[in-house]
Amino acid sequence: MLNLRNIAIIAHVDHGKTTLVDKMLIAGKLFKDHEVPGELILDNNDLERERGITIIAKNVSVRYKDVKINIIDTPGHADFGGEVERVLNMADGVLLLVDAFEGPMPQTRFVLQKALQLGLKPIVVINKVDKPNCRPEEVYEAVFDLMFALDATEEQLDFPVVYGSAKNGWMGPDYKTPAEDVTYLFEQIIRHIPAPKVSDGSLQMLVTSLDYSSYTGRIAIGRLQRGSLTSNMPVSLIKRDGTVLKSKVKEVFVFEGFNRLKVDKVEAGEIAAVTGIEGFEIGDTIADAENPEALPGIAIEEPTMSMLFTINDSPFFGKEGKFVTSQKIRERLEKELERNLALRVKETGTADSFMVFGRGVLHLSILIENMRREGFELQIGQPQVIIKEIGGKRHEPVEELTIDLPEEFSGKAVEAVTLRKGELMKMEPKGDRMHLEFIIPSRGLIGLRNYMLTATQGEAVMAHRFLEFQPYKGTIPGRSNGAIIALETGTAIPYSINNLQDRGIFFIEPGEEVYEGQVIGENNRPGDLAVNVTKTKKLTNMRSSGADDKMKIAPAKKLSLEEALEYIQEDEYVEVTPKSIRLRKIHLKASERERYKKAKDSA
């Protein structure tokens, strides 16, 4: 039996998890002396590198002395909880990484709770102890209190603590004296994380992850609970609904460093990748060919938000994208369902639209961003939270929200969240900042981040996690300002934009192509305003002094995909293409919008 440890890393966004993994990989001598690895080695997806967040859980392994350590990197966002829940099944222990100033955050709590429920042994790593005004001792107390609050067992509460700075490449027992390297962390992992428990019996492996290779097809990844796997071995595939299919393993691999290493045989306790099995899904069990026994499946929390995905039917459709038909969008969503466990897709009454359900705006916007990068064009409706009937009453998802911000802005934050039906639960100073905790309906979070960043000059740090369904809290005021809408299709003329600047903020630059019904700005007042920005200046043969003074046009406000999704109202779409993100009215013509408004008012 190989001397083995399987460990998952849990951390909040930006607490230094991927940087720590980098340093562990380097310490594990994964690179030859002449190789210079980059940073954030594991964030190999473009989106992950740009946003500095982990979206997809990944496996790598490091060897220290004679022990192989399988490291599972987990996403820190509650929106990717589906990823977290399935990968924790492969681990025997967790590294809980917390920032020495910020301490445990809501998303950390979410993943940690899952790990403690599974009975995993934690090691706490307090990172960034080189930061000014860090407070490692207080953070240690906060972690202990959090684990106690999450019903950790006595054994789990007796956790070892490692202090260090992943950025500077050291981990040690004391934050006041920097160590040479990260070997102290390896020693703690070997001492405190148990080797995999292997039960006797026939083959059992739960498929917890998927990969795809254009050479071998779909690859099943999971941890071997019992028995052993060899190449060309006949097996049974037990589906989640209990049906058993006979199948055959073609090749088996283990993780060695970053790569998959082909082996003849894998023993129980190891994390393996298997090719050759057809028709499997996450949550299925690969079992013995003669006596198949299923493992318990993976329970995933329900989605809390939905968006309408529809084909792009704007006047500019097909100009930038390769995939514009509903058939292509359907195929892409079905492919996503295979690996994205927290996602649901439902047909609507029409062939060209789909309702897509997910864990939050970020969860769904990552899917949309990936689709546009692959060459898709589509339109997205306003995000809607899922309302449930419980005991004859309407219930909606409620979240726990924390905001850290400078003290002078705390009044504005409390006012904004209270307006959105949020309740202030806790308010305490943390260094020179104020720490606020609220309970708020998921609906109230839509558009809140934008407002907060503007109101606090970019200083607010917000985090939230799903709590439960509670009785419906009543209406929440939406966007108070109306939209500025293009009246005609054509090119936006600087002269026209200049003359209309006092009416609001524009989302378009001079010289940009616009179409009738496109939302090109935000009105300063309630109510929509249709304007003609394609109108050129009428020339006369008279000259007047000062008529041609230089125009000063304010820079356009460019919305990111998440900002656009949070900004739109129910009568608007976000048009997403590989190169552009535009806002538009669902009904492009003014007469149609008027008819829709009348029908809605009379309903």
C-alpha cells in the first residue's frame, strides 16, 4: 500500500490558496532546476487567471519524503458549492487557509461546514502574517469559535495551526519567526491527516469529477474506496437511479505532479482517472462486474436563481459569433450539465429559449462568459430568484451577507441593505474598518455590489452565502433611474452625444454602431428616454463665433457581464457576443414597448 494522504484546500477568495499550492508544488521538486514556473500554476483557465478566483476543482500531487500527497484545490465561492461538495468526497482531511487580517469569511464557513460534516480532519493555515496590522492570534480564536459553532467534534477541534506567508514561501509553527520553506506544513499533513481508510470488499469508486480528452473521450475521476482497478478490466456502472450497465475499463491513471500517469493497477485509497467507460455521470459508481454495490450519491444544494437564455435576435446578430442557433445553445447547455452539478436547464414554451437555474449571478455569469469566449451569441433575461411554496406560503432564498468597509461609509451601507429588506445582525470594528453582518433576501443582492462600490469609493469588501428559504419579504425597490434608448440604427455621432450629456450617463463611445431599441445609457430621472444619437450637425454657410469649440465628452461607463446582468430590468436583455456586451429592450420599437406597458398596467 502506497504511503498516501488525500487533502483538500479550503479558503475564501483571495486568501492565497492557489499561491500556497504553487509553493508546495515547487517544494515537492516538481520542476527541473532550469524550469521557472509562473504564478498561480493551477489556475489554468483564462477566466480564473483574469479574475484571480478558482472556479473548477483540480487535482495535483506532491511527493514529500516517501509519502505521496494528493492535493485537491477547491473553489472558494459559495456559487461554486456544487464543485466543492463533490470533491470533498475524495479527501481525508482539509487545509483551512485563512488571511491573518480578515479571518474566516462566509464562503469559508460554507465549505468548512461541508468538510466537518463529512468528518474530515482540519489543519489551519494562517496565511499572510507578513501583512501590516495582521492579527494572527485573534484569527486563530475566530477559527476555533467558527468550528465550535459548526458542531465540530472534539478531535476536529484539536487542530494543528501553521503560520506563514505563502507569497514569501515559508510556513512554520510561529508567526514571529519566519521559516526557511514550507516543509513544516508537509510534516503537519503527514502527522495529522490520516491515511485513506480502506474497507474490505469488491471494487467501488464514486465518480466525483469529469475530464475530456479528444483522444480517449470522457474520463471518470474519483477515489477508489475498495478493491483495485486494472487496465482492460470488466466492471459494472451503477447509475444514480439504480440501473446497472456492464462496461469495461480501458486505461487507468493516477495523478503525478500536474500530469496523469498511466499505470497498470490502482489500489484502494488512491485518486484515479479511468477511460473507456461510456455513459457515466457524476455521482455514478464504478463497481465490481459480478457483485456490483453502489456508493451513496452526491447530494447537491438546490439552485437559488434563474435566467432566461435565448437566441440573439438583435439587428446585429451573427456579426461576431460562430454559434447563433438555438440547437447549438441547447447542445452547449447539455454539455455543461454533465460536469456542473449545481446547474439545471428547463425548456420553455418556445424552441429558442431556455430557463437556466444556478447558485447565483456569478455561477451563471461564468457559464455565459465561457460561452461567449467559445464563439456563442445569446441574450440573457433579468436574473430571477426561485420562489418556493412551503406550507401554502411563498418562501424565497435568504443569504448571510458580510461587508467590511471604512467606518465613515457604514451608515450608507446599512441604509442601502435595509432598503433591500436586509436585517443588520452584527456591527463591530475590525482594525480601522467596520465589519457588518446582515441577513438579506437573495433578490436584494442583485445590483447591490455596484451600488456599494460606488458609494464607498471602491473600498467595500462584500461576501455572501446562501442560508435558507424564509417567508417572502415583500417588494424591493428596483433601479430608480430610467434608460436612455437609441431611437434609430446607425453610428453614434460625437455631436449628438455631446448635446445629450446632461441627460444622463452613456454606455457607448462616439463612433460606435447602435440599433433602435438598444439601451445606450442611464437617464438621470425615472422613466425611459428615447434619443437619436445618429443625428449629425446641420451645416450652414454662415460662421458663428465659438460654434465649433472642442467638445468634451465624458468617458462611457462600460459594464462588465455581472454588472450588466444585475443592472437590467424585466423588460430588458443583455446581448452577449464574443466581442460585445450590449443592453437592449426586449421590444425594440417604441410602439411595441408602449403596447407591452399598457398590457402590463391593465393586467
